[in-house]
Amino acid sequence: MFYEIGVCVDTPYIVNDIADDCGYTTGTERKECGAEEAKAGGSYSYLKQFATSRLAGLYELFSRANTRLARNQNYLEGRELMENNGMNPSGSCYYNADWYYACEEMQELFRETANELADEYGAEHVDFKYVEENTRFTLDGGITYNGVWEASKWQINADGIFTGSFIDRNMAPPKGFVYCSTGYYWSGKGDLEGIRDQILSKRKNYSSRMYLMMSAGNVPAGSSLFFGPKYYDNSDSWQQGDTSKAAIAFLKNFGMRWNFDGSRFEFMFAGGAA
């Protein structure tokens, strides 16, 4: 899955300009800097380091745009899903792993492109992990999907209806994982089955599928309904499979807590791609 980013930068020009400033030719042929240029700090080693720093800066900026676009698409999808089924999305939580993997696919493309440019122009490879851990955009989630999702989610729910923080931001969700919770009570009747139909219709080719929907009124403050045995039959087979175990493990990673008593509606999907 790919999505467009409204940024277009011709990255090779950066290294070309650096090389040209020191009398280099781009491509396979290169000239060595003269002695005067070397004394002035224009050595080839310096140019390589400088080029790497510029590639790292581009990776950081592209990643910032990519992660925020993916997170926004996740938010808009969740809002539309709930509004189409008669629920108010205000104060809700929605996470679709499809957007995590779409974001990661684009991130990997950025990394490959940066490495190819570094190889072509004789620069060192960027330490992408270091850039992600030391980004200047830390306050609004950094430049990873989970970090941006987390920062945006708790900012949106600043009224404290529920709070939480990823136990491990680097934990990847199971493919196909979808989770939503909101302060809404569903009696079991009505059109909320449309949520399940909409989710499952996009995952017809999954080799295994698990869809859970729970709702309860007057729920005490606490974590997800899926962690409370009293909300389901302990003999339910869904708890035993690898698919459900992976989904529950990732849900626990949210570290989520509802801070007030009240009604609750949650659904979760997990499955293995064919």
C-alpha cells in the first residue's frame, strides 16, 4: 500500500553541489581535491561526512511527513467508520495496522534511496536508527508511526477520558490488526454490524480471521474489555489461537486505561494474510 506525499526533492543535487564546490565530477569519474582545498578543509572525507549529514536531514524531513500522513489517514478512516455506523468518534481510539505497514513500506523506500545515493557519490550510509531516536521532532511523536500515533491520540483526548502510553513503541502490530474503542453502549441491535462487514470485506483473503465486538454499560474505570473475563465466556476458543494471542499482546502494549466509569464499546480484528 502506498500513498502520496506532497513533497518532491531532487536529492542528488545536494551531493552534486558539494562535489562541484571542490572540483568533483558526478558519476563514475571524480577529481581529487587539490592541496589548497584540502588545507581549507575541503577534503574528500569531509565532503562524504557532509553529504551523509544532508541525506540524514532529508530522511528526517521525509519521515516526518510520511508518518504524519499515515497517522492522519488512520484517524480519518476511523472517524468515517464510526460516523457511518451512528457513533460519535469524539474521544475514541482507532488503530489500523494497515497504516503502520504502509508507513513502514514508504520508510524502507526512503532508506534504500538514501543508501543508493550514498553509494553512488561515495558517502557513508545514514544511521537511520540514530536519526529516529534523536530527531528534533520528539515533542510531537518523533518520526515513527507508533510514536506519532501515540502523541496525536493522547493530545486529542486531552480531557483525560482515557490515557496510556506504548510500553514498547518499536513493537510492530500483527498484520491485519484493527482496534477501536469509544464511550458508547450498544445493546446488540441496530446497524453496528456494519462495522464488522466493512472491516471483513477488506480482508477476504486472510487465511485466519478473528473479529470481536463487545459493549457494556456502567463499566468501571480500567483497561480494555478484552482483558476482563467477565465480559466473555472463558471457554471461547478465540483466546487459544496464535492470532488472538498476538492481537491481545499488541493491545496490552497500548498501556491504555479508561479513567471514568461509563459505557464502553470495543471491537478488534486480527488475522493472518493468505
